[in-house]
Amino acid sequence: MIKINLPVSEADVRKLKMGDEVSLNGIMLTGRDSAHTWLLNDKPTEVRDLLKGSVIYHCGPVVKKVNDEWHFVAAGPTTSIREEPYQGSVIKEYGIRGVMGKGGMGEKTLKALGENGSVYLHAVGGAATLQGQAVKKVHGVIKLEEFGVPEALWIIEVEDFQAVVTMDSHGNSLHKEIKEASDKIANELIGI
Amino acid sequence: MSFKLDVDRFRDAVAELIRKASTQLPVDVMKGMETARDNEEKGSPAKSVLDYMIKNADAAKENSTPICQDTGTNIYFITIPEGVSLRKIESAIAEATRKATEKAYLRPNAVDSVTGKNSGDNTGVMAPYYHYEEWDEPTIKVELMLKGGGCENVSDQYKLPDGRLKADRNLDGVYKCIIDSINKAQGLGCAPGVAGIGIGGDRASGMVIAKKQLFRKLDDTNSDAELSKLENRLHTDLNKLGIGPMGFGGLATVLGVKVGAAHRLPASFFVSLAYSCWADRRCTMNYTESEVSYD
């Protein structure tokens, strides 16, 4: 398990290889569908410092407000591939060092990871209670009213948030490898 | 004798049904996950991912928090005795849904498709949504499924024949569609999943049949011998694909395959796949005038 403190440098991220297990610590931002189009179209300034050198987490959490303070109750990853049209540009524009979600991403993002020195981190889907427990503090939330709870950008502090590097900055993608192998088997079973 | 529905009591019973569905993985699914974990190679990513999932399900049950943050589309299959008011049932369920959202058993998940505005309480047009049947028992049976978006997005529908797959209008054609579809899905639907399959019907009813299959226990046996054979064949062969838990590679790509069929038009032959993620959250409530039980 490789411990990563956020924000992280490009040099440290370039050391990461496909298959590495990492433990994230520090402040990151959640952002999914509405967030990505907003980040690209409106180029908001208030998120720049938060995203630089940090991780954008594809997650729409279950939250609870206790004594005026937000808490993450459940916070697993959502499917990342929906952000494929936008992710590469978002990485470049904001200097993001890690994209975390589930299911992996495509060629465009893989290329952007290499060009910008960033990685794709895979968190286990549906393991939201444990992942919610790794979120120690909610520092704030952006666009809550407009985007709603799942799609707002939550500023969170995590401790020992575990994920696996499934796409690295050297052109390797576990998702591509598994798909190529399973395509062959599927075609054999189908007889095409 | 007509069934007397105490709306407040029914609402509270449904609120508990929602809590259980969101926070407790069904016993048969848990057993399937444990078997899958034990089968994976020692030290493999597949084994550790399954182990993490199982730990999470245990923690969710213990803390009474959602297994997955995507608490999904809330789909109800309701069986009622003669004369029970559907409007009363629906308003009680809507109220229970708002309450469960407030208590963070459900994430606010109902978004207005035109304005993009989240209703904030999981109610809205066709949210939640209901299917009804009637029976002679003095019991209201409420089956609830929390169907996550990731696995709904990889759910699929084919029409036979399919030239690309060389799939004809028969059960072998159905087999080919499902192999193709689960392979396309890779880990995106949070494998190892459960494949609910509907053969026939129209585009809507075929998918309802498929979704209904997801209420069957993983270890049950299809009463139709042909469909049972198809289920076993698909279960074995899908697990040869090597996709594995979350698409990390491994032996467990599906936990189960369940197939149902409906009559179709001579012109149509649909194959519908309702894919459920491993966090296959479903719970059944049997509600009588004096008792409530959950399974």
C-alpha cells in the first residue's frame, strides 16, 4: 500500500504503476456529471486551488447534516466512463493528479493521464459505508442548491481512502487488458 | 372480508422495509459473495475486492447505513388482497420514502428530466414506481428493489435475429445476446452481478419480466426445465469471461442468472437484460392486519 498525501507532485504520481494499491490522505473534491460540464464551460476560479495537485472523485454521496455540519454517510464511486468526453480537458485545465471512480475510462483520458502526469484510481463500487468512514471531515460544498446532493462538489478530507491504480501515466490500462482478453472468450462462446 | 389498511402503520412498516433494503444485503446474496471470495485465487485482486465488499456489507448492517451510496430507483412489486386502495398505498409509500431520505437511508435520487432539478426527497413522476398484482391472501406483499444507476446503465435489450451475433430466434440466440451484453458491461455494473433476463414480451413488459427475476433467490431452481438449463449454461460460461469483481479480472463475473419468459408477438423477439450489481438490494415485506415480517 502506497501512502499518498494530497496535494501530490507530478513526480510522485509518475512513479505510480498500474496495479499499485494506494491510500489517499488529505483534501479532495467530489465531482460528477454536472460538475464536469460546469468546470469546462464556466471555468470557475474558486475550485482551482482545491483541484491543483489533488484528486477529483466521481461520487454522489449520501450525506447527513448534524448540528449544522455535513457528514458523509455513504460515499462509494460512480461510473467514470460518463465523464470520458470531458475528463482529459478537466485534468489539463486544473492540474488534477488523480481521477477516482469506478469502471475505468477510455483512450482519451488515458492519453491525458500520460500527457499531464496523472492517474486513474479505482475505488471498489458499492462499498460505500467503508468509504464514507474514510471521509473524516466535510470542509464545504459547492453548487449544492443548483446541482443537488449527488452532483454537488463536496470538499472532503479523507484518511486512508483506499484505491487501486488501474490506469497510469505510462499508457497502461487494466480495463483495456481485461476487455481485450474477455472479448476473445466472448467471441468464442458466441461463435463469431 | 375486506382488508383494513391502517395507513400510518403501513407507512412505518414500509419505512423499515426501505431501511432494511438499503442497509442489509440479502442472506442468499451474502452467501453467494462469500462463496465467490473463497473460490478466487489466494492473494488475487479479485479476492481482496470481494473481501472488501463483504466487509462493507457487514459494516453497513452493523451501522445501519447504506451499503451503496447510490440507493437507486425504488421499484415496488406489490401484491394486494381485493379492495385495498392503491392510492392509499402509494401515498403511504411516498411518505415513507421522504422519511427514509431524511434519515439518510436513501440518497435524494429523483431528478426532473426537463429542468435538471433534484426533488430532494426521492419522489416525483414515476418515482418511486409500482407494479401491482392481486391475490386471495389476507396479506399485502411488498417487494422492494433499490436498483442502482451503474447497473441500470449496462442493462440492455436485443431483438432477434441479430446478424452480428449470428443469433437466431431461439434460446441459443438468447444465450448469445447475454454473453455479448455482459462482456460489453465489463466491471461497469459493479460485478459480480446478477443477470435477470426476460425473453419475449414487448420492450416494456420484457424488461419487467427481467427485473422480476431479480427478486428470485440466487439458489432457487427455475421450474421450467429449458430455462433452468439456460440459466446454468449462462452462469457457467459468463464466469469464463474473466472479467471478475469490478472488472479487475477473476472467476466471479456473475453471482447468478435468472430467466423468465412472456408471450410475444409473432413479429417481435426481445431479449431483455436487467443487470443488478453485487449490492443486490431487495427486501420483501409481508404485511397483515396484525403482523409484519421481512425477508
